[in-house]
Amino acid sequence: MKINSQMKVRKVAGENIVIQQANGTTDMTQVTSLNETALYLYDALKEKNFAIDDIVQVLTEAYDVDEDTARRDATEWVAQMKQQALIID
């Protein structure tokens, strides 16, 4: 997996957001808000190819969380990020 390099995170009104603008004539702009943990993962992984195990490692090193919880959170984060096209395979 890899972070979609076409997306950029900006801080707007205290929120970390990613604005995805569709190409074409129809306005299909999508705004995604990232909480602090999602942003931390996004920043830690944006230059790398990674797997769930890499995300688990980042989470367990940065937060007081056990490996099972980190794996569940990592799996959910990936699913949500893929749904928003922020992660590509």
C-alpha cells in the first residue's frame, strides 16, 4: 500500500483536511478530515510502501496501545483511507 501522493493535507480552522477535487465538469469535490492519530500515520507513512504490520509498529511505538488493538485500529484506518482514495494498492 502507499499514500496517494496527489493528496495534500492542510490545516483549516483547526482541522486537518484533505481536499480531493475531481477532474471534469461536475463538481465532485470531497473533503476528508483527519484526526491527530490519522494525521500522524499519514505523515509517518506518506513516503513509503507499507503493510498493516508497519502501521501496527508505528502505533505501538507512538502510543500506549497493545499489538491487538493497534492491528484492529490499523485495519480500520486502512479501510477508511482506501474508501477516501487516500491509500492506493
